[in-house]
Amino acid sequence: MAQILDPLPPEQSGKIFCCYVNATSKIQVARISNIPNWYFERVVFPGQRLVFEAPKEAQLEIHTGMMASAILSDNIPCDRLAISEPSNYEFHTDSQPAIDPINKKPIVQTINTKTGDSKKPLQVAGLVYID
């Protein structure tokens, strides 16, 4: 997922896709401030996964929200958050469901359906109604 709102400066080369997960129960702010001419700041809710594009040398600052303030709780090199570019596993069209490489579960759950006569008489207070 490329950064649409804050594109990387044109002079930046060597960009990577990154993923950060807020595994806390608090709201966090993810910020990159070490790249000149680029502003990146996002709110990350508890349990939320943030996928973004950044230069290899970027440092992700994590500010954890406290009562009316935020504390710098972590500074992570973005190359440690690198993921491979989106692959075609999302676009399989065969009958086998694609497997999420992170959760190891099918991306699209199969739906089991029964066919047959589903019309049954409706009985209310001793009366029978038939469609």
C-alpha cells in the first residue's frame, strides 16, 4: 500500500513497505521525523495494523498516549518493519482459498450452503399459514 496522502520526496530512493502493529491497549501515534522534506504521522488504535511505505533509513517513532499527553515509547528502524511487496496471493481465482501468510488462515472463508425446499408452514397460535 503506497503512501497516498504523503508521498515520498522524489529524491528518495530505496523505499520499502513496512508494517507496524499496535499490540498495546493504548492509542499510539506513529511518526517518522528523520527524513527531510517529508511528513509522516498516523494514529494507530489498539490492535490496528499500520502498513506504509518509507525510505530504508527511516526511523519510526512510537508515541504512546497517556492522559492528556504522549510519551515516546519506542524508536524502530523501518528496515526492521519491512514486508515484501504485495503479492498476488490476494488475487487468486482458482477454487482453493488463498492463505494469509501472516495468520495462516484462509483469506476468504468458504460458505457452506444447503439447497432444497426451505418452505415450511408457519404456525402461529394454532393457525397454519402456507405461502
